[in-house]
Amino acid sequence: MSRNLPKLVVLFGLVPLVGCLGGGPKIEWSRNMAVYASSHDSKIHDDNIFSEGETARFISEERDEAAQAEADKYNQATLEWGKPQTVQRIVIKADPGQLEFFEIQYVDAEGKWHTLKNVENHIKDVYKLDLGSPIQTTKLRLKVPNKWDSRMMGGAKRRTRGEGGSEVVAFKKIREIEVYHAVEPSASSEM
């Protein structure tokens, strides 16, 4: 026991020090900017977790055959602001199974869509994406496939069928989309 005593003293002395160093500065987030956006369904960003909105038909700005084929495979939830917003954190809340697969996309200054994250096999009710460096955009979009190979269903295709057996677009339910950016820590939190 006496031989291990110096090792224990060092070990228990370093644990609090490492914990303090590893924490880093606390990030403070802005207010939810999604509430100031416009969309096809205001319930997806009304800052009320108990309301439930849904995705809409996928609409592409392009009018070619490839764009039409893409529109047949996806539906979407889009937030749009009048002026560019700084985005650093995106939080998406939906009931488990509603958004098992989706892409988070944004529009650049030239109007082109870029994928921030392609999410697969997400079966929880909250998804958080923290970006290393912020982006500037006027539009964010969740691009959701109409059907996918589901982990929740044992690998079976998840889709909705109409009475005639043909596939119909099944819009996905979304509880909330929240958008934030980092802000300077307030003077009261530094003390």
C-alpha cells in the first residue's frame, strides 16, 4: 500500500487539473433564428416542441429531366430569410422514425445548394449539427427521401402505399428546426 501511495496522490491530484483544462470555454448560442424565417409550414420552426409540421413536395429550381427525377424521390422542409444569416448550429427535433435519413443543405451566395451533412440511420428524436466554422446563407433545407432501407423495420423498405398499391409521397412530421450562431460570452457569465 505504501508503494502505491505516491501514485495515488499523483493520480488524484491530476484528475481535477485535467478536467479543468479539457472543458475549454463555454460557447453561448444566439436566440433561435429559425423563428424569423419563412417556410411552407410555420409549425416546423415556431419554437414550440408540441406543435408538429411536416415536409412538403420537393421543388427544384431546375426544369430538366434529372431535376424532375430528383423531385420524385424526395420531399423537403426549407427555411428562408430575407437577408443572409450566420449559421453555426442546427437542431432538428422529430419523433423517432420520421427522419431516419435526410440531408441538411444550404444555399451559397450564387444560389447553389450544398450538403452540410448526409444523415443516415438516425433513430433518436433530436439531431444536432455543430459546424466547425460558421456559414452565411439565406436558405436551409432538409432533403428527405420518400423511401429508404430502415434500420427500425429490420432493413425493410419504408414507404407509404395508396389503395391501388402504387407509392404515394408520405410527408415526414417535424417537431422543430432550430438554427443558432455563437455569440460573445456576456460579462455576467465571466465572473
